[in-house]
Amino acid sequence: MPYSVPMLSHSADMWENEGGGFASRFDGEARNDREGAMTQAIPVHVTPRSFLLQTLGRVLGGIELTRTELEAAIAHPQTLSGHESDAWEQLSHWADEADVRAKDENYTAFHLDWLRDLHSKLAT
């Protein structure tokens, strides 16, 4: 999940992320037409295991998950093995089956138990 961080606009000089130079302020006017621009901050290194562990925790906490989010984070799930592969598979089913879960409480409870088990296995 991407995070956005506003560029600082209150200092006398500010670093321009793309240009790599400084844009000085003169009489309170910004000489930068990207005032208030947002910069995407992407985690430097997130392992598939840590992503899956965090995502299992989110799902168990009641936060929805989409297939798009899952595929964006782990583009090649066939490279996963063991508990990581199992977690990706079950999270993908979870993301795809919201309509089934809405109709069947037992199905939901079964899958939540399975996800809890996978979460505990990945946490060790």
C-alpha cells in the first residue's frame, strides 16, 4: 500500500524531489509551481513474508483485501514456497470470495480459522 508524504512548504528553501535542486522563497512566494505536491514513498524492502504476515493481520482485523492489492505486492506468487505460498493462495481466495462469505457464516468462520493458523505459522 503506497504512502503519500507532502513536501515541506514552510522552510526558506525546499528540496525539489525530481529536479534535485533548491527552490528559494522570495517575499513569501514560492518559485516552485509544484507547491503542495505529493511524493509516493515506497518501502525500501518489504519481503513477501512480511507483506503476507501484515496482510493476514489486516484481514483478521476486518480490513478488506482486493486481488489487485495482493497481485501488486507479489507479482510472481509461483516463486513462493511453504507457508508463504499457502498464505498467498488463501488470501487470494479471501479477496475473490467476498460474495460467498456474505452469504455463508460457516464458510467465513472456516476461512478465518485457516487464516489465523497461517498467520501464526508465518509469525514463527
